[in-house]
Amino acid sequence: MEEGVPGVTWEAAEGWLRIDSEAPLRVIATAPAHGGLSTVHHFLSIAAPPGLDCEAPERAIDDAARRLGIGGPYVGFMTAVDLRNAVAAHASDGELRVTVIATVGVTNATRPGEARFDREPGTINTVVIVDAAMPDAALAELLALIAETKALTLIEAGVTMTDGRPASGTSTDAYAVACTGRGGRERYAGSVSPVGYLAAKAAREALLLAMPGALARTAEARR
């Protein structure tokens, strides 16, 4: 069994998922709360509350972070998926290790340039943690690769829009890609780089682990 990144733990319960790291993580994220480039020890995902203010989703996430005792900078996500369905996957090569934790909902499956809004819930949130030192440009490169990996995985898994056409994601997918700063320096993160290969492998495994449940929930919702 592959080992995860040392010092990284995660816990999921009804309404929330938290990921904690002993080491400070340099991260690039597209998450609705505290996205962009930052240094954090925590990630938090919460269930989308009724009456959510979509113009300020960080308020609800910040409130949850305070209730859970998360202090200091963090990156926050939101989803309609039951967070107890979160999955984790790991990949390693020697001292280089990657952990991926994902929640997957595809009821809101879509494809770029096809629609501007869809009222159905469904989000894929993906957190990738690499036990290495990476420049910001490599983190950005890896984020793009994880998005590509997600799209390919969904297409191969047969995820479709309501009209039956293949979907590459949902309209609200979000990502966080982080590194511990320990060990060797990984300048590149493309598909054939050591980091890119391992991260894409782990991301694909996590998404595939979550896919049967996500597809079953989508089929039920569309009946």
C-alpha cells in the first residue's frame, strides 16, 4: 500500500471535511474561501448551507472554521456532496510522496463553453499535497495537470450531461495544489515529470474510487 505525505491527516464528518498538515504548505487554489497563492496548515470543506450567499461563500466557511477551532490561514471549499464520501489516494517514488483527497459529485456535470448556469448541485473538489519543494510556477503547472486528469477520468468513466453528451467536470469544480517545501526541489510538474506523474496517478485513483457512488447519486437525481 502506498504511503501518504508524512504529517498530513484528514477527518470527515457530517457537514465538514478537514485536512491538516504539520508542515506549512505553499498552495495555489481556486477554492471559494482564501484561494490564490498562500501558505497554510489547513484545508476545510463544508456542506453548502441553505440560502447560501454565492457572492460571499467565504462567510459560511469562515464560520465553520471557527467552530472547528481551525486557527491561522486555511483554504476553504464548499459542496453539496456528503463529505463523508471523501476519498484519499497516495502515490510515491522513493522519498517523493503525493496525497490526494477528493469529494466527487457529478449531478451538475457540464463541459466548457456549453452553458452559463445550472441549478443542480454537484462539485468535484480536489486537494493535492506533494512532499517536495516546488516553485509557484510548478504549482500552477500541476493544478492545470490535475484539471486535465479530472476531465479525462470523467470522460472515460462515462459521465455525461443531462442531454447525454460527455462531460469534463462540473460548473463549480475547485482545486488546491500544495507542497511541503521538504526534500528535493521539483522545478517541473508536467505529465512526465516525477511530480506530475505521481500526482496524476493519485488523482485518477481518488476520482475513480469516488466515481461509482457519484454516478449512482446522479442516476437517482435524474429519475
